[in-house]
Amino acid sequence: MNKALIQGAIEVPYRRKTEETTIKWLGHAFEQLTSQLEVDVNRIDGLGVASFSLKPDRCVDMAWQLGLKLSWWMDDSNGGVSGINLLQHAIAAIETGQARNIVLLAGDAFHASDFKDLVANYNQTTRQYLTPLGIANPNSLFALITQKHMAEHGLERSDYGQLVVAQRKHATKNPNAVYRNPMKIQEYLEASPVSDPLVVFDCVPVVAGANAILISHVDEVRNRSGCVRVKAIKGMHNFDNQIGSGLSTGLSQIADGLFADAKLKPSDIHLINVYDDYPVMSLVQLEDIGIVSSQNIRRFLREDVIENRIAINTSGGQLSVGQAGAAGGMHGLVEAIQQLGGRCGERQLKVADTALVTGYGMVQYRYGMSANAVILEGIK
């Protein structure tokens, strides 16, 4: 992976409600990205799009809307793993000469009926088995996983709240976050219940928004300062055929190889962005990639996390910024690219040379089937 560089990334500020279409949101992201990076649009020959609500249109329709002539394109509607999945394929396309400049877009703009239809018909299993039981969204499923995780590790609700409160603290410095007001642990504990033991702050708020990333061949990049290189990238999907506990993901199968490819150790990573649809899954992923051990989760939450000893989801994560459908799978990537490029303003880390980003999602009967991760390195 020596020929491809990530030139930059942007996030269009999310909104709780919108009258604009998904095409409009994706278009805004494309325009902001190319304007900020001063890219000649005529040199863009690759496009990847992740979206649930773009249908019946697809990536090629988006290309027509943007006036792009493409040699490579890709659709992806795989939710929380879509951003890293698109990146994995785009890097391969650059490395093998299929394209020179690829823009990746991710976004959704749901109206109430659109989102209701998505969760009720997410896949055949949801439609046939879960919706008839009155399970209208994943909250009930992940409440069960949280209960299991609490019992296995001897945790209380306040332990999970430490992660939520810490991420909200990061969000106070992020002008794009939907929720920026500081939160105290008592506010979390007294929040409206959703599905025991989950409260409203444990569940990502649905928003409208879009993200964009530009990956280019090194020969296309005039100034490499502030660019980002992929050190290692891997995915693992349906690793346990839905017969496990849900307290592990495919990351457990790829973590060692990921760090070996990058020639780094977990302690070498300055920033970790894990897919945070629920606090329990953030903790599961952090354990799978070797950041925390099962014996130290409570200490990790009450010391390392709350005292800001470790940089996790520095944007505030989806729990504070919001989940714009498939854009959720690109949110952590965008934050990492901006941090490594020194473009995060007030929340910029003092030292940000390496980052690890995870993706998780595609809930089947019980929990997510898919997981992937990427290790990134900034270029000074």
C-alpha cells in the first residue's frame, strides 16, 4: 500500500431533521471535499457510495448527478462496516491502477416512515422473525447483550455511563456534534429508559448527514503534508455464524494480523475510534483489538476513560454526534483522518501520528455479523 494516499476528509454537520434528500446531502459532501482540497473534479475517476436511503438510485446515478466520468465505482449499504469496506476496495483500486483519484461518500437522510421501513425490513431475518415479535429496532437485542456483558464482567450501569460521559466531553469541542452539552453521570443514570438496562443515551440518535474522503495515487498529490497512509486494513464477517455470545466480534480474529501488517503494537496507537452504536459494543471491540483486557474493564472505564488517559472517539462518537445511517460507518474514519492531518481545531490531540478505526454492524438475528478495522498513519 505504497501508491495510495488519503488526501483529506470532511463531514457535513449533521442535523436531527431535514427536508433535503440523500442525494443533496451526498452532493454537499462532495462539493465541500473537493473545494476544501482544491481538487480538479475532472481528475476524479472513482466513486464509492454508502447509503441506505439513496435507493432506488445507486452510485452510478450519483456519478451522473455529479457529472463524473468513472473507471471505478462501488455501492455499499453494509452499515457500520461500509466506510472501511469502501476504503479497502478503493486502496486496492489505486494500487492496481484501476483509478487515480477516488471519492468515497456516505450519508443518509431519513424521514420517519423511511427509517421505520428500514428497521422493520433490514433483512429477511428481521422481516420474518423479529418484526412479528414486536422487536422494531436493535435496542432490544443489544439490551440483552448488555445484560450478558454486565453479568460476565460484574459491571453496573454507571460503568457504561463513564464511556458515554467521556465521549460527550469530547463532543463539547466538536462544532459538528448534534449533542454538545456536557453530561454528568447522574444525568445519564436518570435518563429515560429504552430497553433495560439501556437508556436513551446508550442509543445512537438518528440524524441526517454525509461524509466524504478523497484517496489518490501518490503522483496525483502536490503536497503530501497532512495526508494519511493506510498501514494495515482487514475485515472478518460472519466469523461465528451467529452461534456465539455476541460478546466478541470478527475483530478478535484479525487483530493480531492487523498489528503485524502495520508493524505496530496496540500501545503505539495514539487515537482509537471504535464503532459506538452502543457502549457495550465499544467495550467488546476494545477488548477484541487488545486495548483493554476482560479483567480490567471497570478500572479502564473509571480511570483511563474518565480521566482522559486514552483518546477514544474524540469527535464524541455517534452517541453524541449522531448516526446518519450508513455515514456512521465513515464517521470514525473522517475523525481519524482529520486528527492525523492536524485539522481538528479545539479538540486536536497534541500527539496524533497513528490511529486505529473499527467498523461493526449488519445485525442478523442476534448481533452484528461484520467487523473490520484499519490502522492509519499521518504524514508530516
